[in-house]
Amino acid sequence: MLRDAIVRKLTYDVGRSQNAASDREWFMATARAVRDLIVDRWMATTRSAYETGAKQVYYLSLEFLIGRLLRDNIDNLGLTEEVNDALAPLGVTFERIRMAEPDAALGNGGLGRLAACFMESMASLGVPAFGYGIRYDHGLFRQVVTNGWQHEYPEDWLALGNPWEFAKPEIAPEIGFGGWVEGSLAEGPCVWRPDELVHAVAYDTPVVGWRGRSMTTLRLWSARAPDPLKLEAFNRGDHVGALADRVRMESISKVLYPGDETPAGQELRLRQQYFFTSAALQDLVRRHLRVYGGLGSMPDRVAIQLNDTHPAIAIAELMRICLDQHRIPWDEAWRITIGSFGYTNHTLLPEALESWPVGLIERLLPRHMQIIYLINARHLADLRERFPGDDALAASVSLIHENAERRVRMGHLAFIGSHRVNGVSALHTDLLRRTVFHDLDRVAPGRIVGITNGITFRRWLHQSNRRLCALIDSAIGPKFRDDPRALEGLVPLAEDAGFQGDVALVKRQNKQALAETIRAELGLVIDPAAMMDVQIKRIHEYKRQLLNLIETIALVEAIRADPAGGWEPRVKVFAGKAAASYHRAKLIIRLAHDIGVAVNDDPALHGLLKVVFLPNYNVSAAELIVPAADLSEQISTAGMEASGTGNMKLALNGALTIGTRDGATVEIAERVPKDTIFLFGLNADEVAERRARGTGGWPAIAAAPRLAAVLDALEQGAYSPDEPDRYRDLVASLRGADPFMVAADFEAYWATQRRVDRLWREPASWTRATILNTAHMAWFSSDRTIAEYATKIWNIPVARRIAAQPAETGAPLESRRGG
């Protein structure tokens, strides 16, 4: 019995009696008991892949934002009732122990959450897969907001152990850094003599697919120094110095995205990227050779997917392994490499398309720099044959950027070394071809393909919104749990007053749960009947939390000027982390705080507007906020958000979208009825044209008295009386270049928010729209996304394929480009 298994785990693994056990200890015991039920199926899945000769996917990502796993694993195994029944006689409630599990601090935002969704979808579809990343001791950071300012503290998610992982100390490949290279610079084998070696120790976590039919493996690497300390120095009394090398080596797996403002920080980031990609490639090559005997079959048996540019150094590393360790000729090594790799680009932002100083790579990875030079020389020689005399094209597509500081373009390396490069939405793919990779697309036409991101409905509907899921189940049956296309059965119910009432009640209950959390964490009382207007994402200027906040101030002043103007109660909910060194993003968090201080207790507003910033946003916070949201803010500058997945999660749970024609929001707009989404603002082409003209923000400000008044108030310290100049530079950026089109889009945003108000005043119409949003979101399942990767990039059959769903209307190409 499961109950007996849990008690045994509590007694013999945790070492605690039932009477003395804490919620955390009950969680550890339950997780261990559930893990035991996973292991046999997990091993059987892995064994089957090798016995059948199935092609394997190896997914390399610097982030895997997996969140809490207890409910995820229990639901996917179909054990929810059994676990509840086992715990009840023990006087333990599942919800209480579930909350004792810490969020795994393995990611930052959409990139890491996407990787987690993909691992679960690959398991659900029966795609044999390993995910490779870093087992960060302290994650990104724990965000604490004090007096409006963000402060960063280490996460401690591993402090009490992780019951889901299996340590594999016997799997510990050596990772080299520095040193010198013996041999010629020609294309033959050389010997790299690193002057520093670090061990990458494997930790495996099984990822359970839907209904437990198959599983994938998340293998994370932890850095360990070969020697725990220099004993001679320790015995001489240099106790700190004796540990210096160990601390330096093991810093590789301490935190995600260490600050890179210093040369030391930049070096650590490159060390991290090479550390996990080298460990992954050594591991997968070892496993491949054990089964197939040689590397020539890798493109037929292995698909290595690079999740953004962070793992791009893997291209040079696989070439090194082929050339130097297995003495494979260059042409054959390049065939193996390019045939094995695919590259997913996630951004058009220059700072995210990484480049590293040539000198840094030469010092840290000297053999890889040689290989990059040789890849580039062959690449440019081929180009000059095909495009003679086109020096501008050669400079554009070269792997080396020949500026004041010569740098290696990692996005170019990933592109040249992969047989397929994919964008993550229709608009983003089109912009890749037209902008960032325009010249590379000329050189390698057809290499770029488009695969729009998706989310796992198991996590983001079945688990996070149980009330809505139960209601849908009772209305149209359980088929949607296996095939999300069955959600279309909700369409006729959108007109049913009784079903509308049931949906509204579920939303009200979800909002009540959010309101209770806000009161517990922030001491702020909010009205669950108010509209929950939500913007939850990483704080960045292009995501335009600032536009939302400026509109909030304008709304405050409008309510004060006309208290009887028929305003509806609204709660603005913000959450997200700013990069530790990103001062302006931190200033935007401070502005949200200052506005909240000014308005939340203002009697002149009659409780019509509240502003909330929830600190330390993570997966568990999203699981609370998403089901409670009424309005989803997807207001990035058009052409800058590659896809977004928060937009999908919120729309699936019935939040209506106010957004720009950016990322996957364009495709959501193609699938939901036009009267259930609120689009506004410049499209991507108009943004590019405005930038090219150098228009800046002042014409838009001059034409918008409401906006001008808000900016004047900020400049004069109306929302920062303790520091009147706090927002002067922020306002100056809008009056000047306005690079993210905040001023340019303000009036359209204001007008669209008033359209939102008008629909909100008609509860039946609003609820009808929420039902139709949920009903039309099936295409955004990550199962569909993975099936497309399998077909377009990996050449892997998917037995449990999720068929593509056409858009509701045949939107013209211009609309997919943001028009």
C-alpha cells in the first residue's frame, strides 16, 4: 500500500516518527515513495530506446524551470486520489505538504519554463530524450523588495535535499580549461593540454509523461574540484588559501547568470556554458559509442538541440571530440556535427545574441578557438566562391566580428554548425530572415524554419486551475485531458447563461485565493470582484512594464478628476525579477512600488484602483496568479518578443489579452474570435521605420496632453517626494529616443484600455469571451510544438502525434508580420 510506503520512507529514509514529522519531512517521505513508483518505468523507457535503436533527442539548455514536482508527477501518474487517500489517515493533507516543496531554482523565465514543458511533452509523446543543464546550488536569486528596491539573495532550494534526483558520482567527465595545444594548426588531430580540470558530476531527475506511459531524463551537472583542498597549504595554516582553487572551480555551478559587468564575470559565464555542453557531449558520445560503435551514425541516431545561443560552443566541442579524440577527418567530422545539431533562436536583442572576446576564448579554450578559426576560414572560402567580390556579405556572416575588440559571434557559430535553425513564432521567424540572420539566410537558404512555442496543458490547466478543469470535465467530458482539441466543445457553451455563471464563479474563487495571498504577503486588502489586470514576466524595458505604469498614473488622475465617471474597480498585479545589474529595470520596480504607496490607501480613489507588486516571482507564483487573471498584459514593443508563453498560459485560463502584434500574440489573435482580444499599437515594420527616421518620443508627447501630464508629474517628484529627481532620467529617455516606443504607443494603449473597461461592464459578454479564449487555445500545446520539432528538425517519428489545428481564419501574411 502507498500509505505503508510513505510511512516506511518517513521512518527509514527521513529518520522521523509520525508524531514528530514536519510538513517538509512528510513531503520528503511522500516524494520518495512516489519516486519509487517512477523508477521501473523510467528505466524501462531508457532501455527500450536503446533496444529499438530509436533516435534520441539531447536538449541542451542553460535553464530548466521545472517548479515543484510532487503534484506534477502524481497527476501524470494518475495517483492523485490514491495519494490523498494514503495521507488522510495519517492526519496529513496533500496541499499542505505540496507547499513544503521548494521551487527548483534552475531558471529565470520563459526560456527555462519552455525547456521544462518540452521535457514533459517529449515524455508524453514517447520521444526518447535527455535534457542537459547545470544543477545550480543557488539559482538566479531570491528577490526581496525593501522600500521598493529589489535586493538579491541566494536561493536555498537544495538546503534540505532534493528527493527527486539520483546522484551519479560515477558519471563525472573531466572538463578542461586553459593550457596549450600541441600539434599543427591544420585540420588534423591535435592534443589539448588544459592546465585546469573540473569534474562534472551527474544528477538525474526522471520527467514523467502524461499517464506515465513514458519518461525522459533531466541530467544536470554539478562542478566538483578534483582535490577538495590543498593539504600542504592547509597544514601550513593557510586555511582559506587551501580552498581557493576549489571555490573557484565549483563557482561554475553556484548561480545562474552571474553578473557579467566585470572580466571575471564574463569568464565565469563562458566557463558555465562550456562546462555543461562539454559534459553533455562527452556523455552522449560515450552512450552512443556503447551502442553503435562509431560516431559516423550520429546524425541518424542523435538529435542535439541548442536552446538559444548559450550552448553554441558545443559546435566546436563536438568537432574537437571528432578530430582529436577519434581522429575523424575534418569533412566527416563536419558532416557529423552539422547533421546532429539544431539551433533554436529565442531573441532578436543584440545583447542576447552572445559574443565573446577572441582573447578570452584563446586563453580559456585555446583548441576551440583554433577550430572556430578553421570553421570560419572554410565558411568564408565557400562564400567567396559563391559570392565573389562581396566583401560586405563576408564581413556580415563571418564568425569573427572584426571591430575594436575582435569577438566570436556565438549565434553565427550555432547557425553555421546546425542543419536547421528555428524561430519560435511566425513573426519571429520572419524577422530572423529579414534582420538578424538575413545574410546567413542568403548563404544557407531554407535552413531557417518556424516552430511556434507551446505550453504543457497538464501543468498550466489541469494542475494550476483544478476548478476550471473540473467544470470543463463536467461540461464536455474528459477527452480534452488527452487531446486539447476537444476544448473546442466549449464553443457552444459560451452562449449558455448557466455555464457562464459557473465559469464566473470559478474565476471568482481563483481571485479570492490570490487576494488572500496578497493580504498574507503584503498586508494589502483587495476586492476579488475587481478586474485582475496582470503583467507577470521578467522586468525589461522592451516588455514595457513602464507603459503599463504610466497608463496607471493617467488612470489615477482621471479617477481623481471625475470620481463619478463610471470607473470599474481594477487591481494591477505586477511580478517579475530584474537582472541584478539592470538599474533601469530595478527603477521600474521602484516606480510600481511608489505608485502603489500613492494610490492604495488614497480615499479619493474610493478603492477603484490598487497596484500590487508580488516579489520573488516563480513557477508556483504563476500557478496562483494565472488562473486568477482577468486581463493579460502582453504589451512588448512589436518585433522584440520572440514568442512569449505567458500569453498562452493566461489565455488558456480565460484571461483576455491586451497586447501588441508581437511574438505568439499575433498567432493567438489569429485563433481566438476578434472581439475577444484587444490589439493596439505600432507593428514591427512601423517600429523599425520609426527607429530609422529617429523620430523619438517628443512628437507623441506633444500630441498627448494626458501623457505629458504624467511625465511632468514624474519629473517633478509627485510619486517620489523623498527623492524628486528619481525618475528624471527615465522620463528623459521617453522625451528623447524613446527606443521602446512607450510614448509612441501610449495613446493607442490608453484607448484600448477603455475598450477593455466597456466590455468588463458587461459581465455576460466578458465571460463569453473568456470561454472562447480557452476553447481556441489547443494549438498552443507544447505537444504540438514537439511534434513539429520531431518532423521539421529531428526526423523522429511521434507515435502519439498531436495533429496541427488550422487558424480560425486565413490571416494574411502581413498580419503574421505584425501588420
